[in-house]
Amino acid sequence: MQIHSPEFKENARIALHNEPLQAALGQFKFGFPVNRARAIANLPEFETLRDHARDLKNHIIQNLDIYLEQFEQQVTANGGHVHWCSTAEDARQAILDICQHVGAKTVTKGKSMVSEEINLNDYLEANGIEPVETDLGEYILQLRGDHPSHIIAPAIHLNVDDVADTFHEHHHRPRSDDPQTLMKEAREVLRKKFVSADVGITGANFLVAETGSTIIVTNEGNGDLTQTLPKTHIVISSIEKVVPNLEDMSLFLRLLARSSTGQEFTVYNTLSTGPRRPDDQDGPENFHVVLVDNGRSDMVGTDFQDMLRCIRCAACMNHCPVYGAVGGHSYGWVYPGPMGSVLTPQMIGIDKSAHLPNASTACGKCQEVCPVRIPLPKLMRHWREKEFEQHLTPSTVRWGLAGWAFFAKRPALYRWLARSSAWFMRRMAGKKGRISKLPMAGGWTDWREMPAPQGATFMDQWKKRQSGDQS
Amino acid sequence: MSKTAIFNKIRRGLKRGAPSAEQTAAALARIQSRKPELVPARSQLDHPGQIELFRSMSSQAAAKLIDLDSLTQLPEKVAEWMQHQGFTELVSANESWLNELDWAPLNNISRTCRVAQSGDNVSLTGCMAGIAETGTLMLHSGGNSPTTLNFLPDCHLVVLRESQIVGCYEDAWAMLRQNHPDSLPRTVNMITGPSRSADIGQKLQMGAHGPCELVIFLVKEAH
């Protein structure tokens, strides 16, 4: 996927004026967050489970090499293969090699954000292999030449009308705007693809060291058809997804569905362990796991290590006021919302993504809902510090900060300035006490009025109060 | 080699070299301990309570429940359901306990034991367990029960005996390990209701790629 993160500000401005997008986002607020609240109200242990999940993830990171080694041994013992990939390039190559080795012409794909991260589809196409997205949302996007705007609901930015137009154009059938009819259409078209594909690629939510299993969590069942029908199943996943055993996996499963879609449990939780057994009548003959690092191991032992706990539930973006206003595409790369604002700089560089950790109101809602308690606002602040250290902060911000620092270091002058600007703003506001236009603050006053400061400054009030207390 | 490079970076980050023998042994013991994490209290009930919980949770997930007084009623109840839906072909798992039943009540409905194909309307399988906590069925691949039966047909009929109902996921893992001590079956499917998607206009629709209907034939057993 092309990187558009440097254009975040322009993207956001356009998104705010995009009426269909705003309609979709308006609806979005009443979906996932409401369902999540209902689901966790039904599970009294939810908060304690979050603590356990945080601690278990921390334990896993401390023993990451051991658990990964064990996972590989078990995959191999079951007749599968593990491919270790440091970079996106390595991972693309490993997958292409497997596909070419089995003479693949078409590949069906379950939803995988890691495959977006390594830009797999373009690479396969360039090498003469047709990738077919089978998750309904991803399929719609592929037909439109579009990209996911959300990590679990990729087509959340589209309305029914958009899908109706897209299917009408590509399926050559009468246009319908009934969601049930549209879904049936996609079901019929994709069925043929499932059956004829040579290779099926899925992601993985967790990798189980005990058994060498990978697990996918889906509602549609596309991931299951993707891995059951073709002769070769390739799992693409990243190194931080390993868990010690099935009991540990269950802990995360209890948190995942509730945090993301607000379901008690996702419809299909499917474990894959090696290729088909001698007496199996169906299932893949080859089983490959492509393990991607792509910058994750660099986060171990740094300020950003906590981010490796992420289980990709999307609760942070579902509750983020910035995401809710501008949508996922504004972020300009694969991972949007608060988790993306922490991950993207790690993967594409802070020089190309410095707007993202700044696109935060610091409201803390993301941290409040994170099932593994990642301190996302703190991690975004760390990126802002790095941005400043590397002199990437725009000169207006640097001058602004320098100007503020000049006054802040001279308290008498600071107080005089605060007092006189409050007086000046009160004069500007006139009788109604609100300012409708303020120089250099158009971002505020273009949309709403600025209330004028009331009464004395904080410092003056404080001083008065202290002396009052003493008397 | 990538693996070495990745491990080196992880170890540098952890400020240690290769793990000590003690650390490795501790992690391996952690894997083998199979100690349940926190298990929600909701499923810690007596068996009749777990059956009730399974019924309400699976219904909440939009699965349909049909009660049987005994397994011998299955052919008749399946025939009834299929006639009502207007289906004439049943693709079935090749389990001996299914084959031993008297399928005469099916009349002109055919029952074939094979893998599922595109275009099949109805499949019939057993399952390993029903998990009360969330009304989830656990199935796994095996010579007699091809996995395509669970996903390709439009309707999936599953036979569940009351004695197969357990409280939580951990109980089902224990059962699975007991049945397969050396390595897990190729696939284990936890299924909670029929397939669905809200990818079109954020409107939840049943029947995305997997079965549009999940029907559970719940067989009563003496306690």
C-alpha cells in the first residue's frame, strides 16, 4: 500500500467534507462501542481478565525467542514449515516461492492486515498470480481498487449504495441495494473462486507454542473455506502473536470478540495444525507459516515495547474521537487510529508519519478500552518527543514553543501577559462574552465562537486564595 | 539467516543472550502446565445448569435448537426439518453411530456420506463438545467427518448429546487432548451460530460464506 501519511492534514480536511464518509462514520459510533459496552457488562470478570492478559503478554515478550522456537518445532513435527522473514520483502518472496513451487495461478485470501503491511497482492499480481480477497469487506475493496480503512471492518467507510454500484459494475447483474441480495451475490461469485484456488492464504490471531497451531477468528467462514479447499495453506503472521498454550489463548479469545465487535464469541474460531492427516478426506496437503518481523523485534526493550501486546481488536479506533471524525484512510497507511499512530512510525519512519501521533486529543479513551492495557497516549507522546529530537517538528510549532518558553521562564512577564491578553479578549468579545473571529485561531473560530476569559487569571486567583487562607 | 537475525534483535532488546537452561525449562514447563487462566464464574455450574446455559447462549448466537428424546429420533426429526425446508439431499459424516440409525423415515430424501461440494444444501455431522460459556460447538477434522461439511453447505445440522456439554473452553481443551494425546487433529472448529457479516453498510446479515443456518439436534440423556 502506498504511503499517504505525510498528507494526514490534507486527508483529514477532505474527509471532514466527504458527506458519504461522514454518514458512514456517523453510524459507526452506534455500532461497535455500544455492543462492546453491552458485552462487557455481561462478564463481571472482564477487568481482571484485562490485567491477566497484560501480564501474560509481558511474560511472553520476555520469553519470545523460547516460545517462537517451540512453536516452530511443533509446526515441523506436525509436517508443516515455518519461514522466518525479517522484512516485508523477505515475506513477499517466501510466499511467492511457495506459490510458484506448487504452480499456483490463483490464490484465495482470508483477511490479514500483515498481508496489507507487506503489500502482498500487488506483488503476486506482478508475478502473474491472481489474489482473490474473500472477506466480504476486503472483496468489495479489491473490486474498487480500494484499501481497508479499519482493521476488522475494512469497508466501514462505504455505504450500501457504494457496494450496490460496485457489484452492479463487476457482477453484471441487475443493480440491487438490498444488503441481503448483495451478500448472496458475493457468496455465489466467491464460491467458484474458493473451489478453484490453488493456494489459500490466511492470517492468524494467535500462534500456539504448545501444539504448533495457528488460529483465525472470523464471522463469515471465508477463512475456513480459504484454508480447507486449496492444496496449499499459507498462514502469514507476525512474531508477537505467539502464546504458550491453549489455555492462554482462551484468555485472549475471551477479550478479543468482546473488545472488537462486542460479541460474546466470534462465530468461527478455527485452529490449524499442520497439513491433512493420512485418513482425512479434505484439507490442504501443504501447510506453511510465514512469520514476519518487519520492525517488531526493534521494539523489544524500547519505550514502544508495550505496543507488542496489541491483539488487533480495534477497540482503540472504535472509541477514538479523531478516527470517528476523519476515518481510517486519512491516516495514510495500513494501521489507522491510536494503535496505528504508534505502529506506523515504527514501520515507515517518524519522518513520514509525524502527524499521526499528533492527531490525538489526549482524551485517553483508547487506553481505557484497550484489552491488554497499552498506554497508547503515552506511546504517542514518546513519538512526539522523537519527532522533536529529530528536528521534524514544523518551524511554527518550534517557534511557538520557544516563544512560550521565553515567557514561562520569566514569571512576572508571563503574568502580565496573561492578565493583559485576558483583558484584551474580554474587550474583543464585547457584551455577549464570545469572540467570533480571532487572529491565528481560525481553526477554532471558523467553526464555533471562543468564550472570553472570565474574571481574574488563575495565578491572580490563586494568590488571593492563598493570602485569604493565611488570614 | 532471518531467524538468527530476528532472535538476535529480540535478545538484544531483552538485554540477554540466548536464554539460560533454567529460563527455557521454566517456559517449557509453563507450556506443559496447561493451567487454566481466570475462568469466568458463569459456566461453573452443575451439569443441568450448563445444559441450560448452552441452550440460551447458542440461541442468542442465532443457532436453532431441536430437542430429541433419544438419538433414534434423529432420522425422523431430520426428515421433518428437511421436508419443511424443501430439501431432498443430505450430505452426511460417515460416523458409525450415525450409519447405524434407521434412516427409513427420510423416504425420498437421499443421505450420502462424502465430502461437501459447492452447491450442497444440507450437511449432517456430530461434534466433540458443546461449550456452555458461549453456546459454542467444538468440531474437529477426522477420517469420518470431513471439514468441508462444516462450511460449504447452506445449512449445517449438528448432533449434540447432553453428556457432551461442558462448561468452558478449558474443559473442551482437556477433552481434546485426552482424545488426541500426540498431536491435535488438522483443524479444530469452534462454531457459535451461523455465518454472518456486517461488511455491507454496517448492517448485520446472516449467511456470509459459511452456513446460513446452524441447527443443533440436542439429544436428551438420563442423568
